[in-house]
Amino acid sequence: MILYGSAATAEFVAEFSDVNLLCILGETSFPALAKVAPVMEWWNKKKHPTPLVMTLGELSRSADVFAIELLDMHEHHRVLFGNDALNGLTVPMHLHRAQVEYELREKLILLRQRLLLAAGDKSKLWELLLSSLPAFATLFRHVLITLGDPKPGSKREAIQTLANRIKFDPSAFLHLLDIREHKIERKQLDVIDVFTRYLAAVEQATAAVDTMLDSSGQGGSR
């Protein structure tokens, strides 16, 4: 049983962060899953995400598909019970680059779709901003890794470093981090203004990253 994600780092914020678990089982047959189902139900009732359940073999074969996720797990995790299944895991970085480019574009499209559903409802707009922030911060961190830069130590550092490198306005992201960290309150900001800057920054960053990876020969095939 392995704890991963922000809960295994100093960036955990109880109000916003999930407690993510990776559960490695000897087998994942129906009877095996049925045995652990009551525990998973109890965990869900605590408002936590359902743990990822895999065999050790599946984990090792997944590195080429979930490069971003497993690279993050490998770097930031804590073993709660059993062996460290992530120790020695190798992530193919050429596939990591392709996933970074794909997911950044995908997350932008999803952001637009959810904006259309939330438009006009300020509460939903705030919820969308705050819930989407960690994914973009993670992807920005992985963009820097792909470009060969030192790995940022925090979401704030990843956002600021990439913004300085490709020249986009990071202010909306930094305001959202301030809200998560209880440095400011939502009511001090205009959600329409924040979302306008946020969406523009994501679009600019996505376009710039796409160009940079393609020009350096690092872009994934489409």
C-alpha cells in the first residue's frame, strides 16, 4: 500500500488535496477484489478517491502508458505497508514527452468544455479553477522536465519558471495558489477576471510548448 501525490509532499492542503493510494495485489480476480471491497467502501465514505488497484506486473508494464503519473509516484510516495513497488521503476522519457504534449492539449479542451457548462455561475467557476489548477501545475512541471530544466520543487515554482521561460502571465495561477494556501480569500478577486487570465495563460502555454517540442524534435506523433 503506497501513498502518493500531494499527500506525500509538503504541498498537501486538506481542504483541496486528495489522499491517493496505490494498492498492489497478488491478483485482481473478482474474488480477490470482493475481499477488499468493504475496505474500499469505507475509504470512499471518508470522501477519499478509490485507490488504484494493480498487480506488480501491471505496474511495471504501465510505465510506457502512464509516464507522467508513474514518474510523479516514483518521486513522491510513501510506503504504508509492504514493499516499495515503485523502487526501481523505469519510465521511458520519449513516451513521457508525447504524453505531456497530449495531456496539455486535452486538459485545455476539457477546460473550455467545463467553462461552457459553468459560465454564469461564479461558484462553479471558482470550483473549476481550483480543481483544474493541480493538473496544469503538474503538466507545467513535466514540460520543464521534458525541456531538460531542473525539476521544480513546488507547484508555484513550476508555474513561475515555465511562465518566465515562455513568457505568459502566471498571475491567475499564483492567485489560485494563494487561495488554496489561505493567503487570500476568493471574495478579494473577480472570478471572471481570474478565469480570463487563467484561460489565456493555458492557451498561450499550450501553443508555446507545442512549438518548442516540435522545433526541438521532441514532440510526440499525432
